[in-house]
Amino acid sequence: MSELTLIIGNKNYSSWSLRPWLLLTHAGIPFQEIRIPLYSSDWDDILAYSPSGKVPALRDGSLSLWDSLAICEYLAECFRGHQLWPADKAARAVARSVSAEMHSSFSDLRQNMNMNCRKFLPGKGWMPAVQEDIDRIQQMWKDCRVRFGQEGPFLFGRFSIADAMYAPVTSRFVTYDVSLDSVPSDYVKTIQALPAMQAWNEAARAEKEVIAHYEY
């Protein structure tokens, strides 16, 4: 297998970039990182790496992949020994379901509570539709932890793709100081305490770019 190259956007803003980056970094899978700031003068270069013109993208030799969940699935196939999905069949099916729901849903949360690792914005972005998204996410997290979380502090015990998919949500909940029940609150602390997550946040805070429509 050739060296992997992950193309990402700004660490402060790009929630979709965080997902495969965190998966690779936490799993200890070597990769090269190329960061192309969103909407910058370098953004025209993205088509050289990503057929969709979006981040993230993954290069494995001559193979180019795009879309966070598709990249994570590819990594699970290539690195089976890292067990990036739960080993149990039922847990694995549910992990795929909650990951797909994150991929396709929660537009109100995403649009009104942008990922911004540099900011602390308690109370901003809240509205009833956002609360509905928050409630659904809490329900899923509690269900996964109760049913499948006996072997560790993550949604399915061990860290998996499902945790990578929800890592940006934990950042949003911190930034906007979202009130959570005890199990989801503990889960947010677990993800935020990961060395890989702390490294991402540190790099995000060091970035100089400011995108106005992601700021309040």
C-alpha cells in the first residue's frame, strides 16, 4: 500500500475533514496531510486532489477518494487489524446506522452551530429545531453506550468510525456550551480528551484564517 495523503480544510472550521483525520491519527495509521484553507486563493487547487471539489479527500497512490464516510469505510477495509468498526455483527450494524444518520441529518445543528474550535459562544445558534437535533443525538449516544459500551468509554466500547463521525458534534457542544444529560456529557469529555483531538484543537487555535460567515 502506498503512502496515504489526506487533503483537509481549515482545522478550525472543517468538521468533515476532522472525521477521517481523527480516525487515522487515533489509530496510528501513517499519512501525509495537505491543508488547503477554505475559500482561499489556494482553493482552486482542490480539484487536483478531490474530484468533488470538496474536502476531505484521500489519495492512495493513483486512487482518489472523497466523502468522509466513504474514506472511513475504505480505511476500515485496508486496515482490518485496527478494527475500525465494532467486531460484533449487531454493534457493527448499529454503528453504521448512527454514522449514516450523522452523515445525512442534523442540518439545523450544523447550519446554526458551525464548528469553531477557537470560540466559546454559549447560547448562540439555539432554536427549537436545533434542540430537536441535540435531543436525537443524545438519545442515540445513550442507547449506544447502554447497549454496546461495556468495554470502554466510546459509543461501542472501543473507538470506532462512529466516534470519528460524531467528534465534530462534541466540538460544537463545547463551543456553544450545550446542556447535556450525564451520559452524553461524559462522552463529550471522552472525545475531547483524546490526544488526537487535543492536537487538532491546538492546531485549529493556531490558524490565522477567519471566515466571516462561520463567525458570530
